[in-house]
Amino acid sequence: DIQMTQSPSSLSASVGDRVTITCRASQGIRNDLGWYQQRPGKVPKRLIYAASSLQSGVPSRFSGSGSGTEFTLTISSLQPEDFATYYCLQQNSYPLTFGGGTKVEIK
Amino acid sequence: QVQLVQSGAEVKKPGSSVRVSCKAFGGTFSSFAISWVRQAPGQGLEWMGGITPVFGTTKYAQKFQGSVTITADGATTTAYMELSSLRSEDTAVYFCGVGSLDGTSEYWGQGTLVTVSS
């Protein structure tokens, strides 16, 4: 199985900050990676697919980059509604695997 | 646009089984890739398995091999996830998700809480 290592597991940031979250795959997955946001008690929402494609309706402050084994989700200017937990998901091969999550908290 | 509606919360005894349904409204059901994901209280997301009806393929995470069965009924546009031999550790919210085969669209159900308790 492909292991997805996500870092950091949590971070504190202020509104307006630039935030970067990283996922590392245990083997190459091309660009078969998605990023998800989950607010407490809510359904996960996909922000990015194919590593860098912005899901329709998602604000442009979210961006994704990377290929192979290293991937990054960037929030260019953190907004109050962005405080949530973020997950990466590799969709290159079965079983699909999630990263452990990054909780973004208010500083 | 696709809407997914899952069945309601369940309370089960250890050792029993549970079946959760996920009905799709809109879209072309047979062209979806359907996944089931669960989230234990305070924990992260865990992919359990999925089915792609157009290819007739079903895949499971090794952890769930032998205990989970995922099926899809095109006539009723409903997917099912059955988990057997329930233990307290299976207490979780179970989500269904469908994605277009080109990967550009994805939709999730509202989640179903399954509580396993004696």
C-alpha cells in the first residue's frame, strides 16, 4: 500500500497568513492526488484534484503543486472559514490512502 | 449536479452486521466511481473500498477484506456498504462518495453514524 505522510499534523496561524501543508507519498503517484477540507462535524470537501487543479467553486487562494512523491497545498491568505482539518488522498493505486490530516487552528 | 442521500444512523450489537445505503439523485450512476470512507470519533479519514459499476470492479482496503461488501444497483441508483462482525472500534461515521471517471467532479453523502455497543 502507498503511505501518505502529511505534515505538519497541526499548525496555528492568523487570518491573512500564508499556510503550506505537505504530503509525501511512499512511492511515485504521478499527479494522482487530491486535497480535502473538513470542518468539524461536516462532510469532507475536495479543494484540489490532480495535484494542482482547483475544484469548481473553490476560492483561488487555495492552490496545489507537486508530482511524484512530494505535494503541497497552499492557502495564500488564510480566512476565518479556512480553520479546519485538511487531508491529502492518493488515487494512483488501490487501496486509496489518506494522509493523517493537518488541523489548522487560530493563533 | 449529483446529490447523495445516505440511510440513517444505526446502533448495532457487537458481532452483528450493518448495511448503509447511498442513493444518488442526478448524474449517470453507471459512470461513477463510488467509494466508502469512514471516520472514527476524533480520527482521520479512512478509505474502505470502492466500486466502479461500468467496469464491474470492486476494490477493498486490506484491513476490510472479508468483512466489508460494497455493491451498487444501477436500477435504483443506490450503492450499499455492508460491514459484518462489528466491533466497538467500528463505531464511526461512514461516508459514500462518487466521482466522475475523468476525476473532475466529486460528491459526498451526508454521512451515517454507526454505533456499535452492547
